[in-house]
Amino acid sequence: MKIKKGDHVMVMAGKDKGATGTVIAAYPAENRVLVQGVNMVKKNKKVTNQGVRGAKEGGITTQEAPIHVSNVQLVDPETKRPMRVGYRIGEDGKKVRILRPSGKEV
């Protein structure tokens, strides 16, 4: 998977098309990523007495849900535009990620 945790990405398809955010978590086995502020869903949270001084916490909360990695693209930090990602072998023999049109290392 070419998108990693901490990358700044833009959503290219779906209900949040055009939204940008940081990748919170990546799930390579499922080809999905969790992007901050994107694909928000409502979730029912069970009431527990584990809050501060036994306060009851619960109710309906909103949280991010994973989206498919094919629906996001990495954002170039200089131009702020989405770009495809590729690989190249660096000087030290390790594989490094590059931005496709410009060839700059990520």
C-alpha cells in the first residue's frame, strides 16, 4: 500500500470528495485507511460508569470509518494538489516513495 499513517491525503471519490485530512491508521490487509474528519458515521456508545468520579458516559457519538485506499491520493506539500505515488530505488539501495508527475521524494 502506497499510503501510510501520517500522510496528508485528499479524497477523490465518494460522499466526501474533495476533503483533505491526515491518515490516522492504515489497514493494509483490507486496503483501507482511516482519514481524520472523513467518512464520519454515528455510533451508539454503551453507557458506562467509568468516567470522572463515576460519571455516566454514553449515547450517540460520531467517529471516522475506514475508506478504501483507491479513493484517496497523496497531497503534494508544495503545490497542495493530489498526486499519484510510485517507488524508486534510492542511493542506499532502499525503496523510496516518489510523487509521479514531479519525481520528488515523499
